[in-house]
Amino acid sequence: MKINLIIIGLLATVVLGLSSCQKGDLYANPNVAAESNTIPASLILNHLTSNLMKEEEPVISQVYKWNQNIVSNYSYYFGGNAYNWSNTSDTYDNVKYCNLMEAQAKTQLNNTTNVYFALSKFFKAYSYVWMSQRLGDIPMTQAGNTSISTPAYDKQHDVYKQSLALLDTANMIISPLTAGVNASKVVDATGDIFGLTYAQWQKVINTYKLRVLISLSKRATDNADLNIPAQFAAIINNPSQYPIMTSTKDNLVYKYNAINLYPPNRAGYSPYNMCENISQTFFNVTANYNDPRVYALTTPSAAQITGGKTVSDFTAYIGEDNSKSQAQMSSYSTDGKYANLNYTRYMASATGANAESYVLIGYPELCFNIAEAANLGWVTASDATWYLNGINASMSWYGLTQGGTVAVSNFDGSKVLGNATVDINSFLANPNVAYQGGTAGLTQILTQKYVAFFMNSGYESYYNWRRTGVPTFVQGGAGIGTPSNTIPLRWLYPQGEISYNTANYNAALTNQYGGKDDLNAKMWLIK
């Protein structure tokens, strides 16, 4: 695919360059590293860790409308809400750099068991899963072969099987490297923008594997060769071999600062916060359940406060309907019918000084994944305990403690409207939240996972909804923006595949979707 095209292009450039040289002595360009030079593996790791963040979506971006966290009511500043998906991008650039990092690390360290090899396997698995969950079948086995310009597609089943094997290899390589002082030593201060220790990276690898395994829940009983429940249980039952995250301190997070400015970098532009509202979907499972996270993450509807309600009154937090067209939505500047994001938290500082770091893979999600697996009978752990662990971890991540107070401000942070007392115990006692077990309990687990994903973890809220239908996403209205006004189930293949790998692309469509690159078709993962 793209890897092969890039290599071919580079070779063509070299050939043309050599053929145009004058006869005589040739001198090396002093500004370019020679082919025989060793490029520091840390430099390539920096590209991979930085690019991992680019493949995710920062806060206050389009994906959080598609996750039904927020709704844009004014296109000029916050864009539209439509699920108008087309051709996806890809992550083959990451795979190319993984291969380069392995080659350079082998030259630099003279072995294939160093941490760069371990992280390369993780990034490869992450990249292949990222693409496959968007598309279905993708090139994998032949994708890195420089002699094949039109690689065949691997079935989605095989992509996941190979990706799980890569994660196992990553864990196997990094495990002995975590011994002694290395456990608390940062892997690479110059290459790893996440600043994780050897022990933390191993936890990330295994925690991510649990995410991948739970995403395969619909295929858990009809694909014996994948051993999905058994693989999940093997990690939970053997923490010394497969350590996982133990608290939010192990979260894989992107930290904003004066250099890495906080998106959308609108500090000082307070009216922008009136151009979006909180989604009705989010409040349906938070404000309706007396969830104190509402106080920390959102601002109450201005009209409700003007009408006499206090910031502690959960009925003051009204959400907008994602399925409505923007033309149907209330005026962004006048009536204040709907709640907004907490401006002080998410918009007041360009460095993100008041906000939580951006989570890519986190401990609260891990708790809910284990709770789901326990509920399904994959592991003997207590689903009720892990369910509560997930809620408490999420509360803690947002800085909430029992009996604490939250100063709730207006839409632009210029005025404190009042203080709200955090009552986690009452929230946990709410009939909709108190764990019920069984099918009802599974819905509760998935609902609380969605809440914990608020403004983080990329498309995970969407993927979990697509797999389980929980929580109920609103659709059917003009605001969804598709021909049927229903939320699509996948993306179209990259344009490069359509143009340059046409035969294999068409074969993949025939094998999966009746020959049509259909946004509404169900891939193997979710059938």
C-alpha cells in the first residue's frame, strides 16, 4: 500500500538523481545523514508517539459530536454535527516507522529484544486495529513487503488474530526489561512524549489488549481459534506475567502545556462556548441520574438559572438533540435553553491548566472492560466490584470526592453561579446506577463506560455503541446528515486503495459487503 508507494518513489528519486550527476568526484551532502548512519531509535519513537496522538482526536473536536457528548449549534465556529463520513485516512505511516525503528534499534543496540522492538509491536497492533475497526478487511500480511505494490487484503478475523499476537510479543519482550530499577525508569525521555516508565508501558500494552478483546465480544463464541474469553482470563488471572493498570496514574495521556497548546486554543474567546451545547444523550445518563460529574464538566442552562433554579438542581442541565438540524436549534446567543461545556475547565486556558489531561487508554475504561467480561462469564472477578471501581476512578479523574464542592460558573466563566456539593454516595444509590447484575447490569456497565469516555479516548464511545447499542444514541433526524438519517457503521476505504490497489479493493468489497463500499454495512466485528 502506501508504504510500498513511498519506497518506490524514493528509489525513483535516487535513480534520477544519480543519472543527472556530472562525471567526476561525488561528495556526500553534509546536511543529510548517510544511508549507513544509525538514526537514533528515540527519534523514530518520537514520531510514533506523536503520531499516535494525531490519529486520535483532541477534545472539543468533531468526534465528540459523533460520540454525542456535545452538539454544535453554530457552524462558523463549531462546524456541523452530521455523520457525513467518507474515505478514511490510514495508519500505514506508523507501520513504516515501526519497521524503521526496529531496523535502527537492532543496529544501535545489536539485539531484537530491546524496548523499541516491544513498543514497535504495540504500535503496529494499534495501527492495524485502528484501520480494521473502521473498514473491515485490510492489507496486513503483505503491507510491509517492498516487493508487493498491490498487497492482498487480510480478513478482519485474521487482522485481529495477528494484532493480538503482536501484543503478546510486545508484552513478552518488555517483561524482562521491567526488572529492577527499570520498572520506575522512563523508557525514553527524548522519544516518548507520554513519559511512561517501562512498567507503565507494559501495563498499557496489556490494558489495550483487554480493550481489543472486549471489542470482539460478538465473536467470542463462534471463533474458537481466537480464544477470546480465554485470552482475557489469562491476563486477569496472571498479573505477574500480564500486569495491567492499577490506577489513573497509569493512564496513557497527552499532557497539554505552553508548547502543546490545548485545543481548540480559544482562550479569551468566551462567546465561542455558546456555539455548542451538551448532548441530550449525555445528560440522559448523567443529569437524569444525579451524577455529580455534571457539575465539573458542564455549565447549566442559562435560562434555567434565570428562571430560579440553582446550580445543584440537576434539572437545570438540559441537553440538545444531536438529530436536529442546526436550523432547528435554538439561537446560540440569546435564549440559553441548553447547557454548555464548563468554560473554565475546557476553554479558559490555552495550556489546559484547568482541564484533565487527554486520555487515550485509561484505568476507568479498564475497570469497565473487566466488569463487562465478568458479567459475560469470561472471568471469575466480581463484576459489581469492577463496576464500582470504574465509577470511582472516573470521579477521581475529574477531581470529585464525596462531600467536596464544585464552583459552577456561567457559560464564559466570568461569574460563579453557585457551589454544588458532590454526593457520590447518593448517585451510587440511584436505582439506575446501583448495580443490578445480569442483562440490566451489563447495560449499566456500558452506560458508565460511556460517561467515563466524556471528551476523551477518541472514538471509543462510538465503537462501544456500535457494538452494543448502549447508551441509546439519538438518530433519525435531519441532523444526522446521512441519506437515511441513521448513524453509519463504518468508513469508506482510503482513496489510495481505490485508485492504486483496485483489484484487491474490489475483491474485499465482494467478500464483505456484496461488492459495495457501504457506510451502513456490518463488518465481521459487529455482525
